[in-house]
Amino acid sequence: MGFGLLGPRRARHGVSLDQLSTLTLPVGDDGVVAGVDPEGRPVLLGLSRPAPFDVVLVGGLWTAQILALRTAGTGARVAIETGRAQSWAPLVQAAGGGHPCMVTHEVGRVGPQGASVRGPVLVVRDCGVRPPRGRVTAAPWQSVLTLLPYLSPAAPRLLEHAALVGVQRVSPDEAEEIGRIMALPREDVAALPTLPDWVTLWCTPGRRLYVSLQATDAESGLLGAPRRVD
């Protein structure tokens, strides 16, 4: 890609057996830098996996686009199912460097992607608050990230079935609902309506971690400042 973003594929990341218990998010030796934890350590999201992997992000387009851009930087292809292709067009044009590593599709028009260990795929579903059931689902080496700008009646089902959930700033009522679904402690429920635009609470069924997403100069030049609402 054309921004000099070196994905984690360039160097392997290893941990000792004693350190395995400290891992808080699904990670591997190849991942996408989702930001830094409260101690300033990089956090990797393992989006290229040999098993189906569903991610839901209740948040902003900016964060989803940064993750998509960084996923393309690792060598994966990115298929974007969206009703607002114009919002993705600058990113798609810049990311490929002349190669179609990122492609937009109309809602409901994503075809088979042919994902494999040599050609992993991330499908980004930017289909509004009521995304229809996708024709293309998570599969080996094909992860799906569903972006929800805010909660809707479809949200509980999506959150309950996701392997990983990211939550950015939401209203107090939404925080209460997310807290119930994800079994969050009261302090996290209280914190969600106050999160800065660049912070995401990433949750698995048993773990949670606040992550600050710091854009590079190239990413900021392309996508602007962090923003929760577009």
C-alpha cells in the first residue's frame, strides 16, 4: 500500500508460556494494531484466522476505516459492504496503490471472496443500524466486522453471537443495554458514555480492554481527526 504502513506481518510476535494468561484479546503472530492499552502497549487484533471470526463494532466509521486500512496493510483483501460507498471511496483509492486490495459492494451484493491462508479476507459490513443477514459470512481466513453506529433491535443478536465486540461512546441507555448483554461491571457501564472519540472498549465473553487508537500522520491526512459520529 502507498502509506508506508508496515503491518505486523513484517515481524513475528511471540510470548512465553508464562505470558499466555495475560493476553486479553484474540491475537496471533499476525495481526492488526488496534491501538495501545492503558499502559501504552500495542494491542493486536488477529483478524486473519484459520477459524470463522465475527467482530461487532458499535462505533464510528473513522475507527472501522482505520482498522480496514491496517488490515489491507498486512496483505489481506478487504471487501466493504456499504450503502455509502462515497464515504469509502478515498480510502479504497488510496489503499490499493494500483491494486484492488479494497473493494466496495452494494448492500446484499457481496459475492464469494475465495479466502485462503495465502489470501485472507476481511468483510466490513457498514450497513446501518439494521444490517440484513449477510450473503457472505465468517469462514476460515475470512473475518467479518459489522459496524453499528448505535444500538437497534438487531444489536443484541449480533453482540451475543460475536467473538469480539468493540464499543465506543454510547448514550447512557445504550450503555446499560450493552452492559447487560456483555455482562460488564458497573464501572464500565458508567464509563461508556464518556469515552473520547479515539477510545474503544474491546470485549470478549470473559475479558475487556480499553484501547486508544492513535492514527499515523498518513492516516490522519487521509481520514482526518478521530470522530465518533459522521
